[in-house]
Amino acid sequence: MDWIVSCMSQGKPRDADPVPWRPRRPALNTRVLIVCPDSLELAFLTGALSGHFAVLAARDTDEAARLSAHFGPSQLAYLSLKADDDPATLLKGLDGLAPRVITLLHGPRSDTANNNRQPHDQEGVCRLPLSPGALLARTWQALGLPQPEKTACRRSGSVLTPEEIAFLLGRPLADAQTVGAPA
């Protein structure tokens, strides 16, 4: 009981690890897969959705397949297309990873995606840039889930940890031995 009181009054016990205390994320049941070759765009999309959904972030369809094999299939996938990408090939690479796919396009290229669109392949097409709120609303809509009520003091769900940012940018993680060691 003293340890609990100590945690509540001081934030953490005196003999705790030097790693700062971080609240645990709530259990997120709905999984969203994001496939995007651009690291900054991938970080933005992941940050916008990670506070509300369990997000699997991948740079290509091969990485998406590995993540889905490890964590299980997603309920929704976002696929970002570059100007020279073939939507049909990429959609085939996502086959079985998510029942619904939303294609994210840069600029006025929707005719290419719509020509290759088949009803079971895509849930829709969105144009980038997209605000975090619009992306979140589109995700709720595609999943058929009611949007949560907005509260005045709601915590921002788009804050990523340094480890998540390093992973999304492809940087190696620091050795666990050196993270808490004094300089």
C-alpha cells in the first residue's frame, strides 16, 4: 500500500528505473494497416491514428505481409501510391491482409486508381494532403464505427514516442544498456 501511495504522490517510487514513467495505452482492438513508402508521410499517418487504433506501419507490401503474419489481419488498410506505382499490383500484394483498402493519392491521379478499382479491392480513394481529423473521420466511417464524442480536455492521440519515430524513420534503436546509463 505504501508503494501505491508513493506512486500517486511522487509519480514513481524512489528506487524505480531511470526511464520516465509513461501511461499505458488502452487496449485497442481495431487494427489499421498503413502502407506508405515515404517515411515522413508514414509517421504522420501513424501518428494521426495511433491513439485510436492499433496501427501497423509498413513501407511496402512485403513488410505489410510480415507484420500481418505476426500481428494478424487488419480491419482496414491505407495504401499510399506514388506517381509511378501500379495500383493493381499493390492491391494484389495486400490481398488477404485487410478486407477494406483505402487508396491515398497525391494530386489529380484518381483516374488511374479508379480504372483499376474492383469493388472488393478498395473501400475508397482519398486525396493527400489530408488533415489528421479528416483521416480519423474517414477511418471511423470506413470501419462503420461511431465516432467518439469530442470532449474539451481530450488527450492528443498523435504523440509518438522517440522509439516509434526512430522505427518509422528507419533508424536503429539505441542499445538497451546505454539508454539509462549515466554519461
